[in-house]
Amino acid sequence: MTIPINRAFEFHLADDDMVWIAAHGEETDLVHDIYLDKTDSERVLFLFRSGIPIIGPLLSTNARPVNYFGDCLDKRDGGGGDVDMAREVVSEIISELRSTFNVQSDPLGRIDPFFTTRGGIDTENPILVSKVGASLSGQQTGLLTREVGSSAELAEADVGKKGKDDYTIFYKIEVTPQIAGT
């Protein structure tokens, strides 16, 4: 699948400057998915007169949105907050998000300058502006990444092995000399 970005960026660089291509991101799971398909009104926690908080659209005139600070926290310094209500609010949020427990978002492949992913196929990265000429069409391959142990650090997975490419970025660099005195 090809996803065209169709964006142009203009930079003012000297001949001995370098152009670096880098990319990384995540495919978000569950926590984002739970809220992605909900409208703003479905993301509000409502407090019904019974004192039971419920996430979702306002279904009754017998309910109001939860004011987290006023309903839950302000009691700390003699305010009107309610510790029991805070417990109810947290329990409802945990209930809503229980399916996301220990489900990590999936990292997208990483493209790092100076790291050769596919020698002979990927374009030199970084590259001196003076080596580009008038124009250069390039590509960089994002390799699959995974967590190193339980460190939350990501590293490229099985570099050089078939099927470990996550995506490829195709780009074009155009160099237009600046005219002195303009």
C-alpha cells in the first residue's frame, strides 16, 4: 500500500550541511481505540443522582458531568471533594479500560541516520547537500522494532532478515542555489 504525503518543506542550508532522514512512531492499541470511535459526549464521565459514575452520553436529566477536582480532590484541604466518590470515579475508569491492561501500542519501524538498513537500496543517510546535485530521489526503509528486555527502549529487530521491513519512505530532495544579494 502506498500512502502519499504530498508535503514539501523548504530549508536554507549550506553546501557542507547534511540532510538527515529519520522516522518513528506507533500504531496505537486499545486505549486509543476505546476512545477513537466515541464522540466527545461519549467520553464524559457522568454522575447520576444515585452517586454512580457512568461513562457515556447523558441519558437522563438526573445526571451531571463529573467535576473531578470538585467531586473528588478538593476535600484534601477542607473542600467539598469526596474520597468515596473519587474511588467510584477511578473504579469506573478502570472498568472502562480493563481490556487494555498490559496491551502495549505497537511501535512502527524506525529509520535512523547512520544506520544502514538495506545497503545498495536505501539512499545514503545523512547526505551532504553538496552531494545531492540539483535533485535526488531517495528512499529509506523502516525496520521493525521491538522492546529490549523490559527497558522500554526500542531497537531494530533482526536487521537484514527477510520480512523485517516495516515500511519504506520515498522522497525527493531538490537543491536550488541561493542568489547572493537578494
